[in-house]
Amino acid sequence: MLALFPFAFAFAAVVRAAPPRAHKLVESIAPPRDWFNLGPAPADHVIPLRIALPQSDFDTLERHLYEISDPDHERYGAHLSKEEVEALVAPHPDSLRAVDAWLAEHGIPESACTRSPAKDWVSVNVPVSLAETMLDTKFHVWKHATDEDQVVRTTSYSLPEHMHAHIELVQPTTFFSRMKYHRTTFRFSDSQSDAPSVPGETILVVNADGTKVLVDASCNTTITITCLKQLYNAVGYKPSATNGNQIALTGYLEQFANVEDLQLFYADQVPGAVNSSFKVTLINGGENNQTASEAGGEADLDVQFALGLSFPTPGTFFSTGGSPPFIPDVRTPSDSNEPYTAWLDFVLAQPKLPQTISTSYGDDEQTVPEPFAKRVCAGFAQLGARGTSLMFSSGDGGAGDGDPDPATQICQTNDGRNVTRFIPGFPASCPFVTAVGGTIDIPEIAVDFSGGGFSNYFSRPSYQDHVVSEFFATKFPKGTYAGLFNPNGRAIPDVAAEADRFRVFIGGQAFHIGGTSAASPTFAGFVSLLNDVRISHGRPPLGFLNPFLYSKGFAGLNDITVGNAPGCGTPGFNATVGWDPVTGLGTPNFGKLKDLVLSI
């Protein structure tokens, strides 16, 4: 403890001398469902506190973001610089001084703190005993019923009243989300083979707009790079390796992308890419374990399909550390499992960003404290303002848990009331990202696990007003599922892509895998190709996609009108003509989108 906290003793007199401050409640939650209190946390267990300071001018940043992302606006494509973004979200100097003084009162000097690029987050490692004093609370060890994850958390915390204007939130306190990769239907299928699929007959696919493509019939049992390029009208397009375009995938929870698996995949599906690889960037203690037995199914899937589709575009795999379970009896910081903030701190500090990034991780929106979800979402807005397109998988539970049976569904609210309610996912519910749902089969229909619905945290963004209003007015019987969802919330997903039967190599073997965790890197691969088109023609990258998709881009998407995704004891939502809460606006038609992105 002396090595970790020399300042705790050096400043002990300051702490004792500090006058008592009246605390006022910041947040209080009901004990979360499926988490069990094991007792008080050890006093010397170390918590990595992250303190969010109010962002000075986020409203202006949001206005800039929408203007530069609107293809009808004169500023379209005029993305902001790192410095311009930081200036808009930097906290007021009064807040910086107040927080520094508050930390010093508790014996924490400036040298013990780390800050985000814009200084809107302050991070410091403190023992539980000190955190309890600072936040006027008690921390306990909580264990999850399903997989026995353990975390040190509290269900309420307070701050001195004079600090409420200078601190928006402190985490991890009430953060019980586990932020897993979408594993509900991220699964190995019964069909496993070491032999590649053999092309046979072809299927003529006629899309809703009359566009026709020929797809190998084998794609109805095995999805490959060739299948996706055929289905999404990208056969023959060759992106540049040197025009500055880049694509990236994010990895968390000790998911490692294996280079040898990628070579097997390339030999199987993209022979011209054999012996090429990707850059690995380690964040917050992330690792790059290349042992075959440690190869991650999610990481291999993401890298193989995103890079296979966009080859030879340079690719990066971000490996971010931090994941439970852990045993909270040591004096080192716990795995807080809120890795998006660590990842955001890192990428926002970079002078140059990949133009396309895909993430296949998330959790139920209700498990993420609303203030924290909104701050993370604001970080994604900063990336969009700098010209990066962010894709997130929409989840694998349909309207919530994927269960159509009212007797066994588990869609209860996490607020102590335990009432049945549809459960949207986060970060897919953030309005500043592109949420990707799933399809299956050739011709495509909605896959039955495609996550979708309406946020309870974020209101419907204006870019969705027309299509969602039309959905409720003409395609969704009034009163259906009344009280089970928020019709005024941000609607999910925005788009979709194939999401099952993907042929992936993991640990040296070939498997079939499914989940919207496959759809997101797939859609991202085609977005990267579109960015290549624009950059090769001297245009800026697409950046935040949604205003384009809802105003013009939908004309380059294949409308999916068949299928549904059950959940929460109901059949869930249906795919229908136009936007729907299962497949969004539809799947990509690269040939048409290529022309559209050059017309703006």
C-alpha cells in the first residue's frame, strides 16, 4: 500500500484538517437484478475512479456534427480537428480548479491523476476506504448469478453540494453492466467443416428496388467473403492500399485476434491477401496473445471479415484491457469492465484516426447508468465530428431476451420494479453510432435474433423522425406492445447485414459462427470501401453515417421485408417495407452506394 499510495500518508494531515462538507446525493439505484451482495469490500482494495467534469460546449459540438454529416448542408465533410473538438468539450477552468481542490482535500495530488485529452475526465486509483469517504458511501462485493463475475460497486453515492456543478458523475460506482461481446447467439453452429464450401448453382436475387445480383447457392449454408461481395454488389472493386484509408476493429475482454488464423482464412477465401496482416494497438493493459488456444472467436471473426472485405486497406486491431471476473482481495486496481472510456481516451488522443471502426460488444441499456451512457455516447460524437464512421452490433436478443414465451421470458426492468419491458442495447442505442442488425439466407430475410427496438435513455434523433413516424403510422398497429417500449426513443437498428453461418478460422480450425457480431464488421467492411471511393476521388471520408443514410443513402440499401425477431414473451417486431426495428433501412448495395457517395 505504501508503494501505491505514498500520497495518502503525506497528505493525511490535510485530510484530517479539511472541514466537513455536507454531501448531497448524486445517484441511487435499486440493487440490480441477478447481482448478489457478498459483503463489504476490503478497505484496501483499489478502485480506479473516473470523474467526469461537465463539457463546456457539447451543444455546439453536436451542432457541428450534424452540419458536417448532413449531405445537404454546405459544410458537409468539413470534419473538425482534434484541437477543435477538445476545445468544445474541455471543462470550464472553474471546474478544473474545484475538482483539483476537492481531490487535494482527500490527500490526492495532481501527480496521482491522469486526464483525458480534453481534461473532461480525471482518473485516480484509490483504496475503498478513501473512496467511501470521498463519496459518502459504502462499497460491497457483488457477484453475478449467471457466470459469477465479481465487482466492487455501490448502489448510491454523494458529493459535497458545492461540487455538483463541477462533477457530472463518478464511476465505477453504480455501473453493473458487464459489457460482453454479443454472445447470446454468438455461437458455433452444429455444422463444422475443415473443407471450404464448393460453389455450385447460383441464385438470382432481385432486390426490392429491382437490382439483380447472382449469388452462389452455397451461400445459403456458408457465408464467405465471396458470398458477401456477390450479395452486396461489390464484385471486382479493388480498393487502394496507399490512399490513407484505414479500418479498425475493437477488442475487449481478453479477445485476441490470431495472425495464423487470419492466414488460414485468407488462404481459404482471399488468396491475394496471404502474408498480409494488421497492426495491433494495446490500450490500458491490453495484450496480444498469439497462442492458438487463446484465439478469440469474436476477435477472429471481426478481423477476418472486415479485413477480408476491405483488403488491401490497412487494418488495426485495438486490444483494450479490463474485464472481470476477479477476486477483490488484492491491492491493485480492479478490472472495472467499463472499457469504452479507456478506449475513447486513447483514440481521441491520436492525431489521426481510422475512418471506419467496428465494435461488436455491448449490454442491456438498463444495466449502464444513464449519465454514464450519455457521456460515453458524447465521446462517440467526438469521433464522428473528426470524420470516423462507427458501427456497433445491435445485439442478439431481438426485442430483449430473444424468448417468445411469456412463461420463460426474462425482460424485467432493473430498477427494483421488475416489470416486463423490452430491453434495448447499448452502445447501439447511442444516436451518434450506426447500429447494425442481422439478416439470414439468400434472398435475405431478418434473422430471428436481430436486436432492435427503442432507447429508454436517448430521444429519437431528428434524422429518424420521418421513417420512424411512418413506421408507427402505417406499419405498426396502434396499441401493439403498449407500455413495453418507448416509442419516442432512438430507434435501433439503422442498417443490417448477414449475421449467421460465417465461415471463420479459430485456433487453426474452421467453424460456422452467427450473431450481429458478424453483421457489424461486415457492414463496416463495405463502409470502408465507400470511404476508399471518396478518398480516392479527393473527397473527405463519410464520418458519422446516419444523417446520410436516412436522407440519401437508403436508396443504396436493400430493403428487408420478411422476418421478425421475438423477445420478452412476444413475437417482437417484424421486418417491413421501409425502416423497421429489426433490419433498419436494410443491407448494403455497394454498387449503388458508390455512386451515391460520389454525388454528395
